[in-house]
Amino acid sequence: MKSALILLFFSFQLMMGNSNYWSKTGHRVVGELAQQHLNRKTKRAVSKLLKGKSLASVSNYADEIKSDRAYKNFSPWHYVNIPSDKKYEEVDPDTNGDLVQGIQKCIDILRSETSSEADKIFYLKMLVHLIGDLHQPLHVGRKEDKGGNDIQVQWFDRGSNLHRVWDSHMIDYNGMSYTELTKNLSTLNKKQIREIEEGTLQDWVAESQALVNEVYSSAGKGEKLGYSYSYKYWNTVEKQLQKGGLRLAKVLNQIFG
């Protein structure tokens, strides 16, 4: 009986594990790409805080602590819900916190000269993850359907939801490791990189908000998704991962550089 319960628990965890965040591979791509675009001073500061670990290696920390109730107050930091006809600045901020507030808190802690080393380590790990979440468009989705989690679809004839398709299915279906995926992102010139890096946090939120409307219109409830859907939207996934990595590097270079 005990063995059956354990098996049931882990089956449930496997089924639900990717329902609310970029796949581990996606977050590691964001971290790996950011690492490649840090300036020397920032690299030293980040390496010192992370005890030599890479940004990719800590990129899933914010998801890993979800199972610890001591960190339950950080759960709302993974997403932000904004009405489709409003900008983030036009709505009252969630008193429980949200993705935008979480990112800003991380930046403030890392910039502060009075923050402890322990706090800087924790909030650096969180920032790496949250910048990644910001660029998964359904993390800036509708409150009424929980960012697409309640929009049930079929992925290669297996039950899933629209959020999970964008979080993990398309990335995992691609089959590349995070290093392979990073190497195969589009080659950008300096001007293109600068264009991606431009803007404020609110600008990046608005960009994801505009993209999410396209994602919502891409599939209806119960729709069967597979090869053609992945082919159509894979380029968008790659662009979002690339933007996340470059913008994370920009933020870190501004903090430490």
C-alpha cells in the first residue's frame, strides 16, 4: 500500500511538474545565454556570489523551492495577470506580489549596499528564473484561465493545456540539451542585440502581454496540437528565450558592472 501511494505521488508530480513554468531546459538556456553576455566585472561578482556556479545551474532554483512551505509567499512572483485592455501601470498591483514586483525586489536587494550576502545570493537566483518567466508569454496571461492552465488541449493526442505546451512541450519535443539549444539560437549582430536590450521592465511586460494575445488565439479548447503547431511557433519560443537571456545579462551588468 505504501509503495502504491509513493508511486501515485511521483506520478502526480511528474504530471503536474511543468504546468507553471518554462521547462528546466528553457530556464537553463536563458541562464547560459546571459552568462555569455556578462561583462568581466559582472562575471566576477556573480561567480563570487554563486561560489563558482553558473547562471544556468541556478536558473531553476525558484521552482525547486516551491515544495517548501517556507517559501510559499514567493509563489505569486512567477506570473502577473493583466486585463487585455490595460497596461501593467494602469491596474492596482496585487497585494500578494507578482512577477513584476518580484523582479524589482530582486534588483533592489542586489543593488543595495546594506543587503547581506545571503540575501544577495537568494535574490540573484530568483532573478535569473523570474526574467526567464517574464518571457514565457502565458506568465503574463489572463487571471480567469490561470495563464492558459485551464485551456485544455491535446499534445500529440495526450491531454495537456495551453500553458504547458508553451512552458515545456515544445522545448522538450525539440530534444536538444540547453547547451545545444543555446548554440543554435539565431546569430545576432550588435545592433540587433542592442534593440533587444532596449526598454524598461514595464516595456518588456507590455511586449509579453502583446504576444500572449497571439498565443491565446493560436488554439482553442480541446484542439489537437503537434507537428504543425510546433513548426509554426518554434521560432517564437527561440526568440523569447534569446530575449530573456540577453535582457537578464543587461540587468545584471547594470547592477554589478
